[in-house]
Amino acid sequence: MPLRMDELLQLRPYPYHLTAQSNVASISSNGELTCAKDLLELAGKERLLRTRRAQAVRLVVNGLALALRDQEPLHAGNMELQHGWILGEVVLMLNKRWPVWHRFGASLPC
């Protein structure tokens, strides 16, 4: 059964960001989180922009080994896709956003 944003916010009112240990140095030195879209493009993996990650993806960006977490819980059957959206477009939209959800369900674009 699809979960609406207001229901998600009731279940998880605080944002969290989980990352692989290999990403900590880059995040600390830059002082910011880089969206998955930019990381995939910098690593030459644009083909993964619209593909749900069933497992973590290893990347090399500017000589640093990084990891993008899987998107295992993300399934089209768990969403009520409308207006012609398909799973690949949802994945791209998520990859373009900072991993911080704001109170009204929006996130900052990359």
C-alpha cells in the first residue's frame, strides 16, 4: 500500500543521513553533501541516473573512492505514480535532490 508524505512525516519526523565510512572524509573536507546525480556524473556513471540501485554502488570521484547506498526499499508497487511518472523518473528526481527532507516533503535540488 502506498505511503503518503504526511504519513511518512508522522512515522519519521526527523531527517537522517546515512553514509558509508568511505564517504566521511569527502563530506568533512567539503562541508557539504553532494547529491547522487552529481556524483554519478563526476564518476562517468550517467547510465545509473534513472536506475534503482539494488545494491550499493562504488564510485571514484576526483581520486576518492565513494559509495552510494542502495535504494532497495524503492519499488514502483509501493508508490502511487500519477501523471505518467515511471520508476526511472522517480529515481532521477531523488538522485537530483539533497538527502534532507524538509517538513513539507520537499528537498533541496542539487
